Amino acid sequence: MDNNVSNNDFSIENAFTRLREINQQLESQNVSLKDSIALYSEGVNLVNTCKNYLTEVEKEIQELSNV
């Protein structure tokens, strides 16, 4: 998933679900170092995407509140 919050396929609920899956995999200790790094990178990208999405949603709510 890229950091483009305008992506129509993005769902914060799905992102949170994937982050939980990544967390469980990393905690399982049954993952190679290479896979751990890949999972960590995916998690960081998802967190950044979620942050960007929430920032945009917050802006929209503020605009609506000022109407």
C-alpha cells in the first residue's frame, strides 16, 4: 500500500487489521530476520498512511465545523 490517501482502495479498518496481523507475526518469533524487516517496513508504511488519512479527515471535519 502506498502513502497516497486518495487511493479509493484504502480502508483504515483494513489497515488496522493488517497492522494487528503484522504485530502478531513479529511477536510469534517464527519469522526470519529478512521477513521481520519486510514486515516492519510494511507496518511503518501503513502507520504513515493511516496518519496521513487521519490528518485529511481531521481537516475535513474542521472545515465542516466552520460552516
